[in-house]
Amino acid sequence: MQNDDLEQAVDIALEGAPRAERLAAMIETLRTRRAGLVRDLEATDDTVRQQEIRKQIAELDRQVDTLSEQQAVSHFVEMSVRAAAMRPEEIRAVYDEDE
């Protein structure tokens, strides 16, 4: 399978979901934002502001968890498509007959 065909097959299998690499970048962005909020939390003595920041941190943690799960699924799908494409033609034919 040619590279363009393989990439198209991955996109089809993901059904519009982002690729694992894109999700990793999104997770990193959220973690960077979280680190900034932690610094803000440590820098303020205002209890109301601290409470607001803690809520924001909790929301970012939730988003990171969700994106991490999505990343694992996307990675699995991507690797499955690539592994299937690398099987010798004779083996793919056997699997296709079983379906």
C-alpha cells in the first residue's frame, strides 16, 4: 500500500477523529496552561482567586484525561491500520475470506 493510500486509510479508520500526534500536541498545550495556572495559584494570596484557579486546574486535568484516552484509541487505530497494510498479500487474503 502506498503512503498516500495508507494515510487515507488511517483517516477513514479514525472517522474524523484527530490523529494521536495532534492529540499529543493538544495535551501538551493544556499541560503548559496548567503549569501557568499552578504558578498563578502559588503567587496569589486571594482566596477567591485561588478557588477560581483550582477550578480551572481541575477542568484542565479533566480535559487532559479525556484527550489522553482519545490519544490511546487513535494510536491503536493508526497502528492497526499500518499493521494490516504491512501484512503480506497472501495473509490479507486469508483474513478477507474469513469476514
